[in-house]
Amino acid sequence: MAAAPSIRHQFVIGKLYRLFSVWVIEKQLGALLISPVDVVLGDDVVEPDLIYVSNARQDILGEKRITGAPDLVVEVLALSTARNDLRYKWRLYARSGIQEYWIVNPAAETVALQVLVENDYQTQIETEHPDDVVTSKVLQGFSVVAADVFIV
């Protein structure tokens, strides 16, 4: 059995959910889910920390799992999962067609936004300063200031 995520990890996921939900839920753009939720991508099953599925893709939402590629996923790095998130999941998410992949590093207090281009991710921004802004391509008009992600 895997150890539970750290308290800091959970605070960051909670904050991300609040930031995203203001945009997604209030504008009725689709479903926003927080882990644990199984996402079935071919023969693989993963549990991204935050998952967005647009209204147009609601057919992938099942009663107990998501079967198919969400529009956007967020992974919050932890020491025990970072290698998996940055290698295995990176390739799996790109191969599966997930359009946007956010990688949040609580230790470094950085956010990296990856956008799918021709079956691989290109970094749109990787924050270096607390006042850097991350703007989603999938959720048009949605932006986050890096520091806001890490303020509890």
C-alpha cells in the first residue's frame, strides 16, 4: 500500500481545485475532478491529481472511472512519484491525446504548462518567479499567478 501524499501536497491540490473550479464550474465548461479517480488510457490506469473533461467529451465519464483522454490533467509532484509523473505519465498522456498537462512542483514552487503538439508536449511556460502567470490553452481565458497556487 502506498503512503498517503504529504499535507503540503494536499494543500496544493486543494488550492488548484479552488482556482480551476471558479472558472470551470461557474462557466459550466465541464467536469472537474480531484484524485483519486481512475483514468483508463488504453491498457494503463492512472490517477492524475486534477482532471478536467469538457462538456463535449462527457461520454468518457463513467460511474466509477474515466475511460479515455481528459482534456487537461494536473500532477502535483512528490518525491515518491516525480520520476513517474515526468517520464512514464508524460509519454502516456501525450500518446493518449491529453491536450494540456500541468506539472506543479511544491518544493520548488513552480508550475510548468505543457501543451500537446504533434503527439508530444511542448513547454508553454515554466514559472521562475512567484508573479509569473500561467495561461491555459484548453480553458481559454483561464490564468493563474504561480504564487497563488502555493498560498494556503
